[in-house]
Amino acid sequence: MTEAALREQLAMLGASLFQRGYSVGTAGNISVRLPDGYLMTPTNSCLGRLDPARISKLAPDWTHLGGDKPSKEVFMHRAVLTARPEAGAVVHLHSTYATAIGCLAEPGETAPIPPLTPYFVMRVGRSLPVIRYYRPGDAAMESDIHEAAKGAKAVLLANHGPVVSGKTLADAVHAAEELEESARLALLLRGAGARTLTPAQVDDLLATFG
Ligand code: 13P
């Protein structure tokens, strides 16, 4: 896809997430890898009203090249995109149910959401490391997230929200949606003794769908 098409897609998918309540106010940010750098949502922008022409552009060394000032979470996005060379995009949300799980889970946990359904395993994977709390925009979060992201498509920031990568922007958005729905299911079924997928079923999904 051209940079112009990716800018349009970013604004369209941001609006879609916002309209369906995955992001409120100016919460959340999205980055996309380009051949010559990165696109990043501007700081304090509403995902529902992104102007494709004003989306920030960063150089390969992450310096600001154009568009509005980038998200304060540039360290968070850099942590994942440098840890996962195959990732083309990162979506960070404060979506309600995933964030609720991030308030219940202990930092260091790697499976705060059980494998209840196949699509959670297929889109997010086996592991969702919980990263300890950092103030939004704190550069100190980068190394923790970077280490965890080497072995996981998504991480969950304690008391903050999910950070989800995907091969493409659409993949990252779909995985973030799946993570949120799985968090909602996990909370709905909390304490109810729900059946989870077995380790063999999880292995089969990952072997079949990668
Ligand atoms: P930005 O407005 O700087 O992108 O920050 C929003 C956010 O989600 C902080 O975690």
C-alpha cells in the first residue's frame, strides 16, 4: 500500500474503533511501519476524527519529520516495532474490558486472559505479558515492553491498556478487537468455571493458523 492509502486506512480504522467504543476521548494511538519510517497518530488526537494529511510521520530513527506532533507513546510503539520485525502496525487502546483485566492481573503474568475461544488464540496468541504500571509517555517503559514483545504479539499494560501488533494495520486492529472481546468474555465468565481450550487445542490452532 502507498503511504497515502495507509494514511486513509489509518483514519478510517481509527474512526471505526472510536465509533464502536474501543476508544473514547483522545485515548489510544496507532503506528504503521513504512519503507522510509513510520506513521503515528498525533498526540491528543481523537481516533474518531483523524485527518490523514496531519498524521505524524517519523524517520527511520524515530525523529519527527512531518504532520502534527506524534503521540507521547512513541516509546511504546518503538518498543514493539523494533522487537517484532514482522509487525507492520501497533494499536494501543484503553478499551474497557482489556483495561479492567490489566487492573486485576499481576505484572509478570503471561496469560491474564484464558484461551476461551479459537480467535483469541489465532489473533493474539498464547501469551499476553502483563507489564508493570508506567506513567503514560514514560520512556522507561520501552525496555520492559521490548523484551516482552519479542515473544508476544500483544502486551497488557497494568492499569492502562493493551498494546497489540499485527502484520498489517488491519491485522493489528482485528487483533485488538479480538483481545477486547476475549477480555469481556473472561470477565463475564469469571468464577463460573467456564471450559477453556485445552493445551492440545491451542497447539493445533497455532500450528494450523500460525
Ligand atoms: P497520546 O494522545 O499522546 O497519543 O496519548 C494517548 C494515550 O493513549 C496515552 O496512553
